[in-house]
Amino acid sequence: MAQSDHSQAMGTALVYHEAMTEARLLWEDPECEIESPERLTTALECLQQRGLEQRCLRLTAQEASEAELGLVHSPEYVALMRRTQALGMGELQELSGQYDAIYFHPSTFRCARLAAGAGLQLVDAVLTGAVHNGLALVRPPGHHSQRAAANGFCVFNNVAIAAKHAQQKHGLHRILIVDWDVHHGQGIQYIFEDDPGVLYFSWHRYEHGRFWPYLRESNADAVGQGQGRGFTVNLPWNQVGMGNADYVAAFLHVLLPVAFEFDPELVLVAAGFDSAIGDPEGQMQATPECFAHLTQLLQVLAGGRVCAMLEGGYHLESLSQSVCMMVQALLGDPAPPLSGPMVPHHSALESIQSVRAAQAPHWTSLQQQGPAPIPTPSTHSPEGGPFSLLPGGSELKTAAAQAATALSSLLDQLRLRPTPPVRTAVALTSLGAGLVLPADVLHEEGSAPQEETQAWARLHKALAKDEALTTLGKVLYLLDGILDGQMSSGIAATPAPAAAATLDVAIRRGLSQGDQRVLCVAVGQLDRPSDLADDGRNLWLNIRGKEAAALSTFHVSVPLPETTGGFLNCVLALVLPLAYGFQPDLVLLALGPAHGLQDPQAALLAALLRVPAGGGVLALVDVESTPRLAEVLARVLHGEAPPSLGPFSVASPEDTQALMYLRGQLEPHWKMLQVAVL
């Protein structure tokens, strides 16, 4: 199999300047000492060691002009920051004391201008088509900074300046900002709270208002002002210890439904990694690979135009590994599977329930899944007063030990499961030579050994014909490549009379390797094999079934929704939660006869299933399908963004009722389906 060159296909920018390491704390301040130059140098070293920096388009950051800073900040504030270049240490310390959690250095003004300028360069590169996406590796961070005030290590609001720039220079009308830093980015919220052209989503440690920055407007019921009502989405975490399941649930049940309805032209990420395991600020449990999943879930929006800018992150190893995971995802590499049980915390479900209730009046997509009563939150807290910005010694030791274990496990996993040499292989000769595919998609000519193919074919009469037997050999060859770690994903065309039989063999072959778990998403006229064991190792989900039915915990059927809104509800509120809860080793996506999906729908389904599967998807398409369908599936499995679904349309009452029925039946077992406290 040919080695792939992924970097040319994906186009990811990395914007950096070593001068951003020059500012540092010049006096003793336990609160501020964690914002150090080593945050950048350690992350960059990790990117270099993993070979990721070399695969990116490296851009040297340039300073933002004072006019560009003025898109967000007052002239007086910019002038004050300029004057810090000439201040002595005592004067710098005195000025720093006038703000909350901030320090200044003679290099701060230049560093902060470089940080803001890096964001502008990245947005320009993405919106002009020079790259598809990218990361600005910057400090100081920006999301707390306000029009005329530094705050929380932040001097200029890098993400907000980039958003204003995209509006004014590039004429964008809909920008999504996703802030996954563990602190509320109140600076971004204040700047855009009355602007319906910017949708701001933030999750943050809140502790019922007892965690920094101690703001009432960080709660779920702060939804924006005036015309901007509904365009501020706050998801407050009221307990520490939130992990992978909580973060993914927040995306599936809050952010993504609203984001698809908003239909952004650009996604900006305030990428703070103090929300990762081991960080002394956040005390959360999300592992670095979770951020690869979150990144890939965002890449299905806005044509994949995702611009990330570093915010917080103060545990150097956790920060650097998380940055690497995000860049891998931006480059299109499959995300490592998430480990551990995918069961959201009770407190996380309370938060999700409260934000859905607050936002439902503003977003049709949240109204369609049934009313969300406002929960009565559990207000118990281990402390009675405000939480300090930094935890105590015993908490730090516990967090450090947990982080060391998780990071060691991740590195072991990366060694045991390296990125497959081939990202996507196709066996599509029957669909003609007119396919236009990325250069490094492998056109697979191989086939499984004849004896093995014939042995599997004996299970079904439909596989006895030459065309079906030839196809089966190719399917088995692709499947073995995925299971052996030689390729990440594959696509094969199957003749309609043998579609069900070929899928049955693929399931059994997938299950024949030890403890493998196989998720089968069958779309169209494909019935579950009657003798397939219902033993928890395979999950069968039929879309376009005759009726909504949970025939068992592992056998689910749902009618194909009629509208874009119904289809999105089905995928985000049913298919993906089941996939994440099941944690498959392999996904079989079968588009059978009369599957009824439009090409963009099929592409979105494949792109999203690729995420929980860690890339391991084998798509089986009908030989009667159009070459365009095969092409778009190959592109999304290769890591490209799916085409737009078109205008959002409301789900039909019948589709909504079917979805609610299935969720009610399945929630007791599949906890990722929950959107409220039961």
C-alpha cells in the first residue's frame, strides 16, 4: 500500500513568532506565574517532535496595527498599553495592580500585538483559500480582555479582533465563536452580546458563581442583549471533574444543533486547554484526544473553515499534548478513540438541561426535541465561599497524578495505534473513471485470497455470482486493511442484489477479531441478519426503517426524516450519542438500495461517524449510485468538510415524535442520549 502525503491535501496553517515568549513575570505573584513563555515553547516542541509542524504551512506572525486593535479596543487603552514599553518594573507592577489577574512587561505590547496579528493572518489565509484551517499559537491570551481593560492574563482580545476583521474586511455575516477555555470569556461576550452576526458559545467552570471571574452573566440565562438575544450561549459547569462524555454531550445536545441552524461562514475557536486533565485552573478530566474529537465535530461546519487561537492552558504536558491533538485533527488525521465510560455526570446534565431551556425560545432546533424544563440545580459545593483562582496543595497533587496517568496512557495508545499509512482507500471501478479524488486517496486493486472469499460467500446464495464474488473479495481486503491498522477508512461499491449479503459478511468478519465492537448504520432497504447475535458486540441502526422501533438495546430502526432539521436531529440526538456510547472499533456505513439520502446528507453522516470511530469507517455504496456520491464520501472520509445541507428547515411533527419515542426507550441504557436529569 502506498504511503500517503496528507499535508498537501489538507492545508493547515500554524502561525507563530518566537518574540511572543519574551514577556514574563518580573516579580513574585503566585496568581500570575502560571502564564509563562514555556506554554508556547513546550507546545511547539511537541508539534515538532510529532512531525506535525512540518506538515503545516508555517506563517510568521506580524503585529496587528493600532487601527486593527481599534476594531475592539478604545484608542486610550491602546495608547496606555503602548506606554508600558517604557515603564520600569515598579511602574509596571503598579499598573498591573489596577487590573484583575494581569502582569505587564516591557515586551507585553509587542507580544500582544503579535498575538492579535497572528489571528488576523490566520483568518485572512483561511478566507482567501490559501489554507483550509489553522492554529495561531499565541500569548498573551485574549478572551477576557475588554474594550478598555486588561483582564485574566489577557491584553488584547485576539478572537474578537479576528471576528470584527472577518466582518469588516471579508464581509462575513455569520461567525461562530467556540470558547472551550475553562474560564468564561466575558470579554468576547461583552463585545458581541448585541450582535446577531456572531454566535458565541462558552463552557466554563462556574460553581454557581463561586469561581473566577465570579460573574452573574456567566450563567445559562445570560443569552445576549437586544438583537443579539439567543446569540450568547453559556454552559456553566457547576462541579469540577467534567470529562470526555460531558464535553461531547455539550457539543451534541447544545452547540451543534444551534450551530447548524445558525449556519456559520467561519468558526473561530478560543482554544483554552485549561479545560484539559491535570490543569490546576480547571480541575477537569477531559483527556487531550477529546480535543481532536471536538475539533473534528466543528470541521463539519462552515465548509471546514476553522481558525483556532490559543487561550489558556497551564499544565505544560497536558497543554502540549492537547495542542498536538487539535493540530492532528485540523490536518485531517483520524482522532484516537476516547477511553473510559461515556456517561455524562449528573451535574453536567443539569447544566445542559438549563442552557437548552434558556436557549429554546431562540432556536427551533432545541424546541423540536421536546420541552426542556428548567432544572432545580444541586447547589451543594465542597466550599461555602468563593473558590480561589488556584487550588490548594493536595488538589494540585491529585490533579497532577491523574494527568500523569492519562497522558502516559495516551502516549502508549499512540505508540500501539499509530496513524495508518493510508488514510482512505477506494474500490470503485464499477462507478467509472470519472471520479475526482484527492491525490493521496488510494485506488485499491487488491482482493482477499480467493479461498477466503469463497468461504465467506458460501453463507449466501446472492454472493455466488461473479460480480458479487469479486466485490466481496475487495470488501474483505479493505476491511482487513482497516482492522490491521494499514488504512483508516475505505469505500466499496456493491451490486444491489448482493448488498445485504455483503454487509452481513462484513459484520461477521469484523466481529471475528476478538473483542471488536462493530456499529452498522444501514440506510435503505437492508434488514438486520436474523441470526446475528444480540450480544452487545454489534449495534445495528437502520435509517429509513418502516417505523421507529427499539427492537432491543442493540437493534434500532428509525424512519428517514423528511427535512434538513429532522435529519440533523436524527444524527445529532440519536446516531452520534449511540455511536459515542457504544465506542465502536469499526463502523460499517451501508447505503443500500433506495437509501433516499441526498449526497450532502450522506457526506455529513459519514463525516460525523468518522469521529467516534477513530476514523475506522468502511462505506458500502450501491453500484447504481452516482459517481458524485462516491466522490463526496471519499473526500469526507479523507478528512475534508462535507458540503452544506442547504437552508435549515423544521423537522416534521412525525419525525420529532419518532425521535422522542426512541430516546425514551433507549436512554436508560445509552446515557449519551440524555439531555436532562431523569
